Amino acid sequence: MAIEITRPGKYSLILSTPVMPAAGTVGFGDDFARLIDYERLGAIVTNPVTLDRWNPASGTRVVSMDAGILLHTGLPNPGLESVLLRYRSVWERLPLPTILHLVGTNIAQIRRAVELADDVDVVAGIELGLADDISRHDAAALVREASMTEKPLLARLPFYECYQLAMPVVDAGADALVVSAAPRGTARDPHTGRLVSGRIYGPLIKPLVLRMVGRLRRDVPAEIPIIGAGGIHAPQDARDFIDAGAVAVQVDTATWAEPKMLERISRDLGGWIATRKKDALMDEWHPDMG
């Protein structure tokens, strides 16, 4: 199976299966190496990386809710140069492509970050994370600058601005759209009693993002692939995104709760799951059989 997840061209990114972890889910590729068979995935999307070092957020990081979790990390990372130096050899050993998730707040940062990433052959593509509440003008400017890379460029849209930003970033040079970043929300921390803001993850996100994918698939030119991301916790969730018009999916928090679920979803969409015989006993079959 060959899945083209960026617009056709000289540097198009082609995966063996349409399933990958979302940015921030499996670190920089080594954290889950003993828990997940990476050969069954299409690609690795790294933790978000900024040009300069970012420190972790202070205070409460995780708030558990009835329908999921609220997560506030501050996107801690040692800076792009340190990440490339530390993990380049890790990515070289991986049996699948590495997509670098890049966060930039201004043109100068994006320009320098793209220059650094272009010098690392093992980075197969760049995913640009756009900030919440970014204007169409600023989003297009960042994507236009990032599109100077020789690598395929994916643009991850913010949840609440998906419809407004899709066409401006496509016109600016994005080779694919990731729909979408997790929405932001506020919840009360039961331990401190304080209200905490962060990103919301959970199964209830799926219907909202699924609708976005379907609508954008009708509005965005057919040659621009859409990657669905949000609320995927089972193989059928991923299949729903494909049916809505996505060419691939990114799985987030389901991987933390059950690491093998990411692999199971990938095996299912890749056609690697064996069909259970009607009279098979439980010890003769399991959902991850190939």
C-alpha cells in the first residue's frame, strides 16, 4: 500500500500505511520504541519543536474530566538545534519516515528553522503548527516562508480557525492540511480548586473534527490531502475519517492509555488484521493478529 499524504510533486511524502501518532504523542521517536512496532506505522510525527528552548509550563499540567483530559504542558523542548543533534541518529534507525513538527511565531524563526531542518536528510517532512487565534494574513505569511523548504510541508490548523485558515495556507504553499490541533478549553483542577486552561483531548472531539474534515474536503482543492486528527480511539474512528475524505489520520491520547491501540489502528487501515473465524476459540485469535 502506498499513501500519498502531500500534494503530488517532486518531494511528495508517501507512506506505507495512513496512520501516524499526532505531534506530542510519542516524543521524538524513542519513548515508545519498546511498546509499539514502528514498522506497522506510516510515519512518526515528533514532539513540537521551537527554534529556541522552551521551558515546561508551571502549575497543574493535567486535569481529568468525565469525557477526556485537559493538558497544559507549555510545549517544553530544548530547541531545534539540540533536537536535531540529539535525535538525528534515532530517526536514522527508525524503519519509517520522520515528520518534524515545527512551531514558529514569526518569519525570522521559521526561516532559520527551515534552514536547519533542510540540512538533515532523515527529516522526511515538516509539519507546521499554527497558533490559536492567528490571523489569516499571519498564517499565510508563516506558511509561505516555511514552504521555501525542500521538504513536503504539512500545515496543522488550529481547531477554531480551521475554516477561515484552510484556503489561505493552501494558497501560501502548504502541501497538506492536518485537521486539527486539539481545541483549547478551561477546567477546574479538583486538587487545587483553580481553573486551568489547556488543550482538550477525548472521544467527544471526534464528531466535531469529523465534520470539519468533511466540509474542508468539499472546499479545498482535491490535490491537497487532508489528514484527520482528533478523538480517534479505535479502528472504526479512523475509518470514519477516511470515509469523510481524509487520506490519513493522526492518533493522540489513545496511545497513552493503550499503546498497542495505535498499532492496531494502523494494522486495521493497512489491511493487516486477520479476520476471525466464526468457530475460533479466544486463545486461537486476538484483534492484533496479522
